[in-house]
Amino acid sequence: MNSIFLSGSSLLLLISLAVQLLSVAVIWLIKNERKAFLAANTVLLGGMITGLASALLTALYPAPSGNIILYEWLRLDPLGLYFLSIIQLVAIPTIIYNYSYLRHHIDKKKSVKSFVTFFTTLLVSTQLLVTANHAIFFLVCWEIMSMAAYLGMIFEKEKKEVQQGSFYYVTVAHALIFILYIFFFILHEQTGSWLFSSYHLPFATETMGPVLFILALIAFGIKAGFMPFHFWLPRAHPIAPTPLSAFLSGVILKTGIYGLFRTFQFLCPVPEWCGWVVLAVSLFSAIFGVWYALAQHDIKRLLAYHSVENIGIIGIGIGLGFIGSANNLPVIMYIGFGGALLHTLNHAIFKTLLFIGSGIVYQNLGTRNIELMGGIVHRSRYLAIAFLIGSVAISGVPPLNGFISEFIIFTGFFATANELKNFYPIVMLMLVVGLAFVGGLAAACFTKVNAVMFLGSPRREIQKFNTNVFDYISLGILALLCIVIGFYPAPFVGMVNSVIGSSLVNGTASAILVDMNWMYISAIFTTIALAVFALYVLKIRHEKKYGKRVSDAWGCGYEHITPRMQYTASSFADELNTIPQSVLVYHKKVTVSDTAYPVESKFESHSDDFVDTKVLLPLFGLLKWLIAKFEFLGQTDIRYSVAFILITIIVYSLIAFLWV
Amino acid sequence: MENVLSILFCLSLFYLSVTSRVKAYVTVLRVQGIILTILLVIPFLSHFSVYGIIIPATMLIVKVIYIPRYINKVILDLDIKRRIEPTIQQMVFLALVIATIVIIFFASQLLSKSTPLNVIPFASGFSAIAIGIYIIMFRKKLIVHVCGFLVLENGIFLFGTSVAFELPMLIELGTLLDVFVVVFLMGIALNRISSTFEGFEVAHLGRLKD
Amino acid sequence: MIELFIFIALPVFASALCFAVKNLKVQYALSLTVAVFHLTLSVIVFLGVHQAVLPGFFSIDSLSKLFILILSNVYFWVVLVSFSYLKRPAMPKAGEGKRYYFLLLNFYLAANSAAMLSNHFGMYWVASEATTLSVAPLIYFYRNEESLEAMWKYLFLVSIGIAFAFMGILMLTLSAKGTVLEGQQLFFWEFIKNAKELNPIWLKVSFIFIFVGLSTKIGIAPMHSADIDATSNAPGPVAALMSGSLRLTALLGVMRIFQIVRFTSSYDVVRIILITGALLSLFVAFVYMFKANNFQRMLAYSSVEHLGLITLGLGIGGFAFIGAMYHAVYNSMSKVVLFIGSGNIHRAFKTREMSKISSVLNKVPKTGWLFLTAFFAISGIPPFGMFFSEIKIFEGILFSDMPYILAPVMFFLLFIFVNMGRNIFSMLYGKRENGEVHNETEPFDFSHFVSVALLILLTAIAISSPDILYQNILVIAKDFGFAL
Amino acid sequence: MGLGLLQGIVSVLVVLGLSPLFAGLVNKLKAILTGRIGAPLLQPYYEMQRLFRKETINAIGSSFISRISPLVNLVTMIIAAAMLPVGFWKPVISFDGDIILFAYILGLSRFFQILAAMDIGSSFEGMGAAREATFALFAEPIFFFSFGSISFISGYTSLYMILHSIQHQNISYEVFIVICSISVFMLAVTECSRMPVDDPNTHLELTMIHEVMILDNSGLDLFLYQYSGYIKLFIYAILEISFFYPFSGQGYLLGIIIFITGSLVLATALGVVETIASRYKMKNIPQYLLFATAIGILNLLIYTFTR
């Protein structure tokens, strides 16, 4: 009976899940679409908040029975709890945003019942996934999660791109669960148990170790979107409805990371090559993910590629941790895993923020192509500010949360180099420069996005731009989180530290993360903020005194500049994209007037995904070609069927009698 | 005695493979039915029993009298053209048949070394099955397909007698009944087909493509 | 004796009565009562409350226990849904077909029960041929060209196949020459008991003949075509009956002979043959799904796929065998739901071509959602049963002596799932031809009730995984010599 | 501690106060080298004073970004300055890993400057912004290579400690210092938009990088931009100089002397370069930067093969 002990908080968690599921019932029971939706969404929100509360409670007061609940099916260990709270934290603003997003659809007489159903299923299954302790249960949650995401994704199924993208997504999702089957079968076969809590197969002693590791890396790598397996992301995320794509990019990818951490738990200590593999893949993903992003004009596609980049950064942290565990250096494990975990949280926050922001823009302008945007800041300043905050955070620029996690990872490089001398410093220095380079690229990309979307003057006439309070609430929550983690990282780092200490480094405590002079950083950032504010006040004074006015910008001969004169996203990023042209599959088309009389000149560029266009599509074509060769098997002429009987009997007899 | 009858059976098969008239098929079926009946009767000549005679009697009724007449009736009703339309020349077909029969005889010769079995009825039954399949494979007319199926059935019976194998009478009758019903249903289906498709060749059965 | 009466004689009487009584309602009531009796008895027998002893050529072992339960379960639901289906048939011309519908259904039940309960090869043969005969006219229910052609092909090809199976049986007797079994009756257990003495050559040959012959009925490639035609042109309930129980009946014959072979030296070769057939079926389904256009045909192919999986489980043995048994159970139920749904869709759209069907969810929402759910059930998405049975099969394959089989199997299943999904979604969603999408309401009738009930049952069995079922399957596995 | 803090604050003030002077010094020397008398040393002060008194003009269609960007620029520069050991005094801000913060703080200012430039919505600023982004991207590795390598050798990750730990007895350090100083010099030239990367006093929009970004700013904004530009130049100068303290940690007086002489020398060097070198084509600038990076990599090779 001890195994079904329910600590109060975990009971609360179960209740919250039940409440969330209740919303499905609500939406189907109430007839009036609008009322039903409002009620259901509120119920969902309530359940989610309860869930978050319960998660935090469980984190603060862990239950004596090790939080094994429900016949060891569910377990609330610190790692799972951490991811659980990330999910709930991000889900809350998303649900709030639903109020405004889905209302548009209801106004357009479009039924949202099914979408809400699938969205709720997705949320619940994801929460169960990270708390699952039973492998089969884990798989069930995983599959339900993928399918619910798929069903939600085809909300606007009339569109062609939606069908294509969802097709990609579901194929990949189904393929990877097959890999997961094998992974867990082997684990089950080795340990004779289905329970996560009883999986401890030290890599070295395990003959199956490498196989398990590779399987996990592929399966979870696909889910997380590491570089060779990222191809489904930029197709799937743009087409999903905004709340879903936000949740997909913010959280669902993280389930892959969660899986990697679990795998490490099962196999630790891992040999060093695992670390190197992860590092290489991650650095590759980070650099080229952001570089692809730089070449995109579809804002959601761009953000999807940025997810690849950030997953890469997280992966770098994990790789560092692996190396640490291989050399038995808890310090490095702390720093690496700490950076990874914290960046997971941060990325979840600012990526959701950015997706919701871009979703609002998409709703109003009806396009995702940033080349047609601009000047939105004059329509809705708060949206612009929120998006700016998100961009600063995602480019890892101080003083926001993105910087904190990248800072930890940087420190990790230096620490590794100092701990393990000989050739490590060079590699680490390469990584340092690589990560710095990624940061630079990200900054370039997001200055581009911000400037082209929000600043300047509109490139296409904006008829209406209306936002409502729910948008601002959800954006506000997320932006606030970015700021808080940025300015006051200490508690969050402490949380991460405790997670690692209790569930990843089996006991060896180290305070390296905690005493990293976070107070210094908070102080500096606060100073920056205060100083800017003070100066701003002074500036206002100064303007009062010496006057200020508005006038045309310097037109270099034209009496005033037109919106078409603005720098476009293509031209902004062109110089950078031409460098890895072949990898990005970066095409540009320049038409300049070479006659004496200037005619219209054009410059346009776009980039396809390498894996997608150069590898997968050809392979798929080949498959189709092969299959066409075998269609005779489907014929229905009776004479052939009879002939088949005879032939089959002969063939089988040959097998039976000539088999050696 | 058995062997002689089996050889006769084989001859009927040869005849099948050269003839090009539908009627001939029916006649051959009759002949085969008679042969089978005699084969069934033989064991009971020595020790006579009422039960033993039932099966040959049913055989006689079903295979010799009823089915051929039924087929004839179908042919007349639908006035099927007398010629079977083969899809390959008769000579090729004959060659094929001969080759098959030869192979089968050799094969059964080999097999008879491992288990005691009287080769000739066995082999001729077997070849009847093969040729029934051939007839279905290389003829266009559905009625001919039915005949091919019946030849196959006869082959199986001969085969059964050759392996000296007695089923309980109930089941024996059941098998016969089944065959009978199958043919009956096929006849009905043919009627339908001829009324629906204005013709009854495989060519007409091409709707179920996908 | 009484069991025999209820299982076989009662349906026969019922069919006779149906011949006499012309009123459809009375026929319906009659068949329903028969079905209820049948179901109750088979449940009782399955639960072991009552040890059944059958005379003559019949007997009950754990395998037939399970299969007859599946049969009567499927049959019950099908009969239940039949009336509402007959009331509003998809095709106007079906009037003539209605008259014989219940008659044939009852006769089918009798024949199928006989086949499942028989412990004698000859009996089995007669009974299973009888099932073919009873189903063939049902396929011709709609009285149109397609169904006629389908019926012809089914009747013809399956009869030939059965004939080959008969050859196989004869060869089994040959294999018994020179053993204690010579001249004995063809009882299964006799053969299983002294399988060792049987002559391996003839045993192998007879297995091949029986397997290939019955494949026409099971729908194992490449003998699947007639079966596909029949299933794809039969009315919904009949199709459900065929994929739910008829194919299993044929599979039973293969399993019987396999059970004999299991204990001989020929086992290794024979399982290679089984696995070849299974993989071939998966491959055929995989190929078809890329160009599927007729949705009922697609479902028929999915039956081919799943029977292939079950056969694969048989061939691999061990843990996969248990998975296969579970798969048989789950497959029968989800197939019923799917085919009932497809029947409704056919009725609503008057066509089976997916290119002509769209936005089912708007036209017949209840059916649409149930169809979607059933699709997920059939393609092994949790929490439905197929997920668990497939997992068992996969694990069995992975830890069998030929794990590499898993790769093609997973590949095929993946693309079958994806393509089926794509087609079904293009059917369920999307705009109508005239562009506008307006939601219509659909009355909640028997078919929906049945589907919901079956889906719930499916999930319940999967999640609770009743111990009695597991024990029974374990016993079957032991009979097949797969000690776990 | 109190003393240390005092020193730090003093050094920040020194930077703030003297940076225009340094700029003036560079210009003066340049003028002399090119045989002109040139503007007086204190010219930058005069200009700033003039600008301070002018009214602020914002371009039509510009948003709050272009209002706060100059402030952010100045603040970040001050913070960066507060991390530097001027005259070898302990800076205000110094903790493990502050080189990362240093680099990223500069990144913050760049981020806002680019945004502000794009905010105007004119193609010139856009051009400048794009160039700035691109070149900055290539400039970043230079910093990390040079300082990262030293930090790996010294084992410290704080600017002050790194520079503090340089011992000139160790020969490998000598080589290091030389190489690092070269690459940092090139970095400084890039970041502070001097010749040969950028020409501070051309006024053809198409050829400018940094100047064109602030083309439409005036009055206070321009004042702030220029001031932070001066500070930036001086910061890099200090970085450069602080390689050359002969022996660590003793004698503030000596430190100050070296500081002053060092800045003189550096100013001359800059002047010389600006006189003899001519501006590169835009296309060639990445090569130039990669060259600087390559020097940084050289560091590593030496580091590995001397051990």
C-alpha cells in the first residue's frame, strides 16, 4: 500500500489533471459555441494553475514516500517535476492567449470544439509524460501527445501546406515511436522491469550500452529537432494554429530533451565519446539552425529554425555534462546540465512569447511573410515592446534570461578547459567561439526580424490592427518571466542546482552553480536599467529645455523617403547568407536595370531546407518508383490469382525441400 | 484395375487439353464421374454393404447425372458459343500439359520410395488438379472455368482414393454436397453475369480495379 | 450436447424459420435471440463456469474457446446493427437481398461455429466450405455489377483454395502412413499426440497445401485478391463479419496444422513459410496504400495487413504468439467498428471513392468521429488495444531468433499508417465540391451505439487486461509449445 | 576593499573624462603626420558642447527605439569601462566570467544601435545596420580567441585577473602578448570604425558603416552616440595597453605612467595606420577580419605546442 501513498500535493496534481480533462466535457456539453468555449477554456486555465501550484508545492515539500504515486505509474522526481512545471508555466499564458485567438475563429463561424479537445489532450498527455514512471505508460502518453498535436495541427485543414506539413509531422512522430519501442524493449529485457525507477544500467558494464545510447539519441533527437533530424520542424510549426505552434516549439521539443536526461539517468556514467557526439551534433544544429533562420522570411518558419538553434545550445550543455560525467567531474556536470536545464526553461518562455507575438501579427495582417510587414510599433507599442524583450532574450543579450543560461554554458567551457588540461582547451575555445558566433548570428537575425516587422514604416497598408487584453496578459506574463529570470537569476539557478544534485549526479553536491556571483550580475543589470531610466528622465528634461521636433529623414536628393526605399529582410541578411550558400540552398534573384533608363529593379531571395529538398524528397521519390514496380500484386483477374496459387505452392515447396 | 482406370482418366485429361468445344468438356466430366464411381464401387464388390453403396450412388447422381446436365442447361439457356476461347494455342497448351504430367509422374515415383503409395492413381489425380488449374488459367469462358474447377475436384477424389483414405460417410457426403452447392451457386452467378454483362468471359469482370 | 445444440443446431433452425417467415422484423428478432444465446453460451464456456463436452467430431479447447467467443461477439454486434442497416440500404436495388439476409446470416453462424468447434479435419473442411457458401450470396447483397463480380471471384477462388486445403488434408493422411495413425480418423489431438512419427515430407507438403489453400480465405498474399474484392463490395455488416470472424475461421485451420507441425522437425521450415506469407501480406498492403482510392477496399487491405501481423506472430512464436492472439481479439472488434462506419459513409455519399468524398465530419459528424477513432484504434494508437498487442508482437520479434524482421515490419506499418491516415483525413475533412461547409446533424442510431459500445469494450479490455483472457491465451501458447 | 572600490570609481571617471581627449589626440597626431596643423586637442569637447545645446530632431516614423538607443549605448559603454583595470587599478566590476559579460554588454549596445538605425526606415541606415551586423559577427571571434586563449593559460575568467596574471618572464607569454595585441588592435580598428575598415570622416553615405547609422540623429542623440563612440575607442585602447604592464600588481604611480605613455603610443599607432592605410572595399572587410581571427588561432597552436 505504500506505493499508492498520495502526498497531498501529488493528489492535487491528479485533481488538476482531472479538472483539465473536465474542460473537454464542458465544451461538448454546452450547446452555444461561444459560451462553451469560454467556460471550457476557463476550466482548463483553472486546472493548469492548480497543477502549477501542486508542482511547486511538491517541489517545496517532497513527500516522504519518494512521490511514487498511482501504483508506481506516476513519479514526481525532481527532474520530472522541473519539466512538469516548465510545461505548466508555459501552458498558462498559451491558454490565456486562446481566449483571443479562438474567438476570431468563433466569430468566423468555425467550430473550435475539436481543437480545444485536442489541445487539452495534448496538455494533459504532456504533463503525464514527464511524470510517467512506467515505460508502457510513457509510450502511451508519448503517442497520444503526438497524435493530439497532429489533430490540432490540421485545424485549418483546407490549406494545402497544412496537409503537407502535418503529413511530415505525423510520419516523423510515428517513426520515432517505433525507435522508442526498441529502446524500451531492450531496457525491459536487460532489467526485467518496466519501471523507470529501476533502470540503472551503467554504460560500461552494459553490452547494450552503445545501442541504447544511439537509439535514444536518434529518437529523442528527432523529437527535439537536432540538426540532421530537424527537417519536420520548419514544416510543421508554421502551419499549426498559433497556440499550438507556441506549445509545440516551447514545450513538445523539450520532451526530447527530457528523454535525453532520462537516458543519461539510466546509463550514467556515460563514456566520453557520447559527450563528443552530442557536442558535435549540437554545435552543428546551433550554428546552422540560426543561419537557416537568418535566411527565412516566413516568421513562424524562422522561429522554428531558431528552436533548432536553441535546442543546439541546450545540447551543448548536455554534452558538457556528459563529458563531466565521463571524467567524473561533478563540477562540470553541474555547470553543463545546469546551463542546459536553465536554457530549457528560458527557451520555453521566450519562444512562446515570440510565437504568440508573431501569431497576433499574423492574425491581423493575414500574412507570415515579414517582407510585407513593418511599422507595427506605431499600431501597437506594447506588442512591439514584448516582442523586443523576447528577441533580446533569445539572442542571449543581457540583461535578460537568455544571457544567464548562455553565461553558465560559457563558464562551463572555461571550467572544462581548466579542469582537464591537455587538448581540451583548444576544443573548448572552438566551442566558445562557436557559441559566441551563434549569439552574434542570433542577434543579427533578431535585429532583422524586429526591425523589419515592427520598425520603420509599413511596407503594405495595414487596414486594421486590433489586439485585446488577453494578448497583453499572456505576453505580459511571459515578458515578465524573461525579465525576472534575467535580473534575479539566483533562485532559478538554485532550483536547477537542486534538480541536478538530487537526480543527475547521484549525490555528490557542489555549489558551483549557486556561488557564481549572481548578485553581481543582478546588481549590474539593475544598474543598467536604472541608469537608462534616469538618463531618459534627464533626456526628457533636456528636450523640454532645448526643444525637440520631428522631420523628414535625409533622403539623399529625394525630398522624402518612401516605405519601398527601406532595407528589406532579404537585403539585410544577404551578405551573411551568401557565405554558406550551398548548405542553406540559398537562391537569390537580382534584376537590375542595365539600360540607360532606370527600370524597376528587384532583389528577392529564399532558402529551402537541405535535408528536406536534397535528401528526403529524392528518397521518397525513389520509394514511390519502386512501389510502382510492384502494383501487379493488386490485380484482381481471377486467372492470375489461380496462377498465383500454383506458383506459391511451387515456391513454398522449393523452400521447404531445398532449405538448408 | 485401379491403374487402368487412372490411365483412362489421364487420357480424358489429354482430350480436354486438345478439344476446343465446350460440349466436349461436359462429356469428359461425365466420363470422369463414371470412372470415379467405378473406383469407389470396386472395394465393395468383394464385401458388399448397404452403407458402402451410398457414397458411390451419390457420386453417380451428383457427378455423372446432375452436374453435367446442369451445365448443359446453363449452356443452352445462355446459348454460349460452342467454342472455348483459349488464350494460347492448343499445341502449346498440350505441350504444357504433357510436360506437367510427365514431371508429376516422375515426382510421385520418387515420393513413392519414401512412403508406400500406388503411383498411377496418385499421379493422375495430381495431374488432374494441375490441368484443372491450367484450364482456368488459359481459357476465357467462365463456364469453362467451372469445368476446370470440376476437373480439379475430380482429381482430388481420384487422389483421395489413391491414398486409400476413408472419411466417415457423413463428411464424405458433406464434401459432395458442398461441391454440388458450389456448382449450383456458380450456375446462378453465371445466369446473373450473362444478364448483367451481356457475356460471360473474364474480360467482362474488370470492374474491380483500383 | 446442449452446447452443440445452441452453437450449431439453433442457428440452423433459425435460418429455416427465416426461410419460412418473410417478415423482416420477425427475422431480426429471431436472429438476435439466437445471437444472444450464442454469445451467452460462449461467454459462459470461456469463463469456464461450465465445462463443455461435445460429441463426435466436435470438442472445445482453449483455442476454439477464444475464437468462438470472438465469433459470437462479432456476430452479435453485427446482427444488432443489421436491422438499422437494412432499413436504409445504400443501394435501392437491395430489396431482393434483404429476404435472404438473416437466413444466410444464421446459416453462416452455424457453419462457422461448426468449423471452430470441429476437432476433425474433414469436419472442419466441410464447415468452412459451408461458410464460404453462406457468405457468397451475402456479398451479392446489392445486386449490382461490382458485387456480382466480387461474389463470383470469391466463390470461385475460395472454392479452389479450399480444394487445395482438402489436398493438404489428404496428404496429412499420407504422412500418417506406417504410423499408429494409419487408417485412423483425422482427429487433431491424435495427430498432435504422435506428431513425431509423422512422415516429415508429407507433413510439410500438407502444411503448404493447407496454408496456401486457406490463404485465399484468410487473405494472405498473394492469394488475397478475391478476399479483397469480396470484403470491399459486401455491405458493411457483412464485411465486418468477414474480416472479424471468417478470416479467423480460416486461420484456425492453419493453426491446427501448424500445431501439429510445431512438435516435429519440420517446424523450422514451416515457420519460415508462415513468416514469408505474413511479410508478403504486409508488403501488399503497404504497396496498395500508396494509391488507394476506394475506402472500403483500403479497409480490406488493412485486414490483410493485420491478419499478416497475426500470422507473423504465429511464425515467430514465443511472446509474439501471445501478441498475435490479443491482436486477433482486438482486430475483430475494431474492424467491426470501421466497417459499420464505412457502411454509413457509403450510405451517406452513395460512393466508395475517396476522391469523391470530403468533409464527412460535417455531413455525418457522429459517424465521422467514430470512424476517426476506429482508425486510430486499428492503427495501434493508445489507449486502444492494438497498441498493446502490437507492442507484444514487436517485442517478440525483437527477442526472437530473427530480430532483423522488425525493420521491414516497422517500415511497412509506418507507411501503411501514414497513407491510410492521409486518405482518411482527406475524406473526413476538407471542403465539399460546392465549396461551402455547413454542419448537418445526424440522428443517433444503432450503428453509432454499437460503435461506441465496441470502442469502449476494446479500450476496457486493453486497459484492464482481464486475467482470464491472459490465462486462456497462455494455455493456447502452451498447447502450441511456447512455454513462457 | 573601500580603497579598491574608490580606485575603481576613479578609473571609471578617468575613462569618462579622458576618452574625448584621446580621440582628439588621435586626430591631432594624424593631422600632424599628414602635415596639417589639425584641430585642437580639445576639439571633441567643443563639438560635444555644441551638440549638447542643440534641439533634438527625430525622423518621421521613428519610434521609441531610436529615442532610448543612445542612452542604452552610453550606459553599456560606461558599464564596460567599469570592468577595465585602468592604470592597473582593480575595476569596480570584476568577477569570474566577466569577459563574457564584457563582450555581451558591447553586444547589447550594438543590438540597440542596429535597431535604432533600422528604425528610421531609410535605406542608408539600413545599409549601415546590415554592415554593422555582419562585421560585428566576424569581429566577435577575434575577441574570444585572443582573450579566451589567455584566460585558458592563466586559468582565470575575469579580465582583471587575466591581465593581472600575465608574467613577462615566461617567454611563451611574450609571444602571446604580441599576437594578442595585434589582433586586439585590429579588433579595435574594426569596432571603433577607424581606417582601414571604416572612415570616420568621409561623408559619402554609401561607403560608411558606423557613421551612416547615426546619419539622421542630431542634438543630444548625436552627442550621446559620439560620446559613447569615444568611450569605446578608449576602452579598446586600454585593453591594448593593459597587455604591457611589465610586472604585475605593484606601484600605482608606475601604472599611471605606463598608462599615459601607452595611450600616447597607441594614439600614434592609430594615427600612423590611418595615414598610411586606405579604406578597404566592403567586400574585403570579412577577409580582413578572418585574418585577425586566424592570428587568434595562431595563439592556440603556440599554446598547445609549447607545452
